[in-house]
Amino acid sequence: MIVDKIYGELCVTCNEQGYLTDLNQWTKDVGLEIAKEENIVMTDKHWDVIDYLQDQCRKQVALSIRKIGKSGVVSIKEFYQLFPNGPLKISSRIAGIPKPVSCI
Amino acid sequence: MKELLILGAGTSGTMMANHLRKALPKKEWNISIVDQEETHYYQPGFLFLPFDLYKSKDVKKKIDKFIPKGVKLINSKIERIDKDSDTVLLKNDTTLKYDILIIATGTDIAPQEIEGMLGEHWQNSVFDFYTFEGAKNLRNKLRTWEGGKLVVHITEMPIKCPVAPLEFAFLADSFFINKGMREKVDITFVTPMSGAFTKPQATEALEYLLKQKRITVVPDFNIERVDGEHKKIIDYADKEISYDLLVTVPTNMGDDMIERSGFGDDLNFVPTDKATLQTSVNDNIFAIGDATNIPASKAGSVAHFEAEILTENIKRYIAGQPLKKEYDGHANCFIETGHGKALLIDFNYSQEPVKGTFPFPVVGPLSLLKETHMNHLGKLAFRWIYWNMLIKGKHIPFVSATMDTSGKQLEKSV
């Protein structure tokens, strides 16, 4: 199910779990609004991670905690500190990229 | 004569040997296949072995039994591929020249990737069931285990057969009920994903199973280390989960040979085009099954569907024609839920598993995303299909290599 959501002055399409269905609709303001919903106060370090995630997504590379740990952007420990309680799913939502899923 | 070389005689490699011996003229093409093992394992059976539902003999046969006449089987370890000279160096110092290479070296567990996973407790209070030895040792443990906290755990994705850990938890519930000791066992399922189910339709249809089977789920747990002495697993957020018996799926990695050859990603999986199965390593190198980095499930059914498409693409490559961009990520998996029932899922890169019937609309006889006894019979029958049809490269009637949408309830899906 696809729903339209309004973030600030922008209307974007999301899936039922609140993940953007099209990265092209993402703006930094949209990311900021989603971060507020996730109770994350964004810093430059947070945005560095978001940039990396979006870049990997555009290159069609599947993301994992291991990949992020080896990215040179953050260590896994730092990643957890930046986005507590499920860093990959939360940062993916803020970045406007799909949630990492398994087959079911 | 031209040389076609297949590395790995597991599910994928054996299927390709059978397909290609029929497809390529014997007067023009030699086909060789290399594997270090002498046994071919029926890997889906590793799920049943720990619960004494299968015996050891049900899951192993001689590897040469399935290699067709006209294909040379070489029993050796592989040192590395030299992509620039079109050769493969074996551990016994033999060099094999190829015109076309197919990498089918699969994936294996890598428990050494997590601090503290190996040690005195390995195969004592910490087990895997993704290897024959691991599954057999776990069976011996479960025969005498008196109960306590059972933790079923996924280290990181991707793993072979992503649903197997959940099936293990379901079958454990059944097993302990049948032994009359379910009250003595606490079952916890620990996953790095956002839940035991991650897709909307599957979550809606199947979430009840966890409650029914009294399985506690701990999501978003990315393990940092195992404290074997105190029987705890600890994640990067310093969250701790204690266990009496840990059944883990360690990190899955491609063969070390891929790393020695100078390509592969950080888990030694081969960069491969997800639609054609040609690698980006070289035009004459193809990859199939668990060895690739494509975003499909690492599963036998995926290898089976890929094999039909890769055979066509090898023929096209030889004829100098453009490759078919046909593989759509099709996978078809039975999921055991215990007590003689199972689910069936059929999906591809873009279509999540949904409800419906399979392989025929309305009449089935198998039901998608729904627990039935018929699905369980299908899973049991699959062992016969595997040994007698699948790895011999015979087409399974009514099941196409690309996903069929008929019989599926698609109107609700995204």
C-alpha cells in the first residue's frame, strides 16, 4: 500500500512502513522531518552516513552493518550511537532508501 | 577442442554439468568440473537432521553419482583463478585452461568472523546447523538436552536459505512438545533484521505463528561477540542475551579462493549481473547459485531457475549472440512450521511473497503463504525431486524459471 505524506511543503510517496518509495523525491528537509519522527537530532556526522547510504543505494549495493563498519564513514559502534535501536532501518528511512528486508 | 570448466560440484555446478553436456556438442567441447569433496549433501535436510527427522544417510550421496558421462570430475582444492590467462590453478599444482568458466563454489559458514564464537564452547553449547557436522553434533546434543534457554540466532545477512533459522525455531517447538518437555524450554529468535518477518504480506499472514509457538523475537540485534564462558551474546549496543544452548547461523561467506583470485566483495561473493549471470570479472566467466552477489535468495530453487537461464546464455555466448537478461530473482521455498505442516512461498526480485495457489490457479494443489499439510508433503517429496530430477538438470513440470503471476493474489501488494 502506498500513501502520500506531507513533510514541510513537500508531498512524497511512502510505503505503509513510512519508507520513501522513490529516492528522487527526497530532499534534506524531508530527511530532517523523518529524523524528527524517529527522535534523531541530526548532526554533520549523521548527514555523512545518510550521504553514504544514498550513494550505495544508487549504485545498487545491498547495505549491511558490516558494509557500513568498513565504509570509513563511521564504525559500527558510532553508527549505533548516532541511530540507536536499529540503526540501519532508522537511517535508511531518513535517507529515503528502502528498508533492508529478508525474503519474507 | 574447447574447454568449459565448472568450479564446484554442489547443487549449481552439478546442474550445470548436466545441462551443458546435453547442450554442447561433444566433438567441440570438453566439460570438466572441480570439487574438493567426495560427498554431495542434500543441504535442505540439514534442517531435519538435528530433530532426528532425517538420518545421516538421507542427506549424503557420492558426488560422482550425479556427474554425467562425458564430464570429467576432478577431485581437488582450488588455489585460484587467473582471469588474465584464462586458467585455474589447483592445489595439486595442476593448471587448467578454460574458454568458458562457471563459478559455482557456493557459500560456507565463517564463525571466525565473530569474536568469541569459536572456542571450547563451539559444538558444545554453541552450534550451527548449516554444515553436516554441525547438524549431526546438534542432533546428539538435543537427544540428551534437558531444557533451558534455546536461542536461535542469525549473525548477519545474507545467509543461505534465509527462512531456515525460523523453520528451526518452529521445528524446535514441535520437537520439544513431542518429547513432553516444551515447558522446560524457552525459545528466543534473535535477528539483525527488523523482525522475524520483514515483508508486509508475510508479516500479516504469519505473525500469529510466533505467538502460537511461544517464540520470543529479539529484532535489530547485530552481534559483536559471543561470551562463551558466561553463555551470552552481546551486540554493538551492548545489549546482552543469555543462552543455555545457542544455535547460530554464522556469517556466510563465499570461497576463500575468490579472495585469492583478487575479486569478490567483502564477503567473497562474485560480482555478477543479476539478469544474465555473467560476471563483471571477465566476459567468459559466469557465476551461479550461492557464489554470486546478486540480490536473490541463496537457495537451491534459485540455483535451479538460474541454471536454466545460464545454460541458454552460455549457448548464446558461444554463438556470439547477446545474452538474455531473463533471470528475475525467482525463488520458491517450502517453510516447515512443525506438526506436519508447511508454508510455500514463490517470489522474485520485485514481487514479495503473497497468498494464492501453486503451481495452478485455484486448484493448487499447494497453497502460498498458508500453513497446510499438503505443503509439508511437498517439502518431503522435494528430497526425491532433488536427487532424481533437480540436480540431474531435468525440468520440473509446470514450474517456470521466471516467476508466474497466475494463482497469486496480487491486488493487495505494493
